[in-house]
Amino acid sequence: MITNITSQNALDRLFAINWQADDTRIQSHIALFREYLRRSAIWAKALNCAELWPFF
């Protein structure tokens, strides 16, 4: 019962998201992705798995 409620809550939250593209935040998205690449490169080097970078 709790699993069904939790699953339904998760679905409700996903359906409530506005998935339309919003170009007003493009600079923020670019900055976030650059930061992801920077951090993942650091981890890839630290874990000796640079050949898998940037998408593990």
C-alpha cells in the first residue's frame, strides 16, 4: 500500500513538471553542464577511469 502511494506521488510530481524548453535559462544550463564536466573529469582522474569520461 505504501509503495503504491509513494509511486503515485512520484508520478504526480513528474506529471506536474513543465517539460517545455525555456531558453531564458540557457546560460544557467550551460554553466551547470560545464561544472558537471569539470567535476566528472576530476573524479575520472582520481578513480583512474578517464577513458569512461564524461559519461560513466
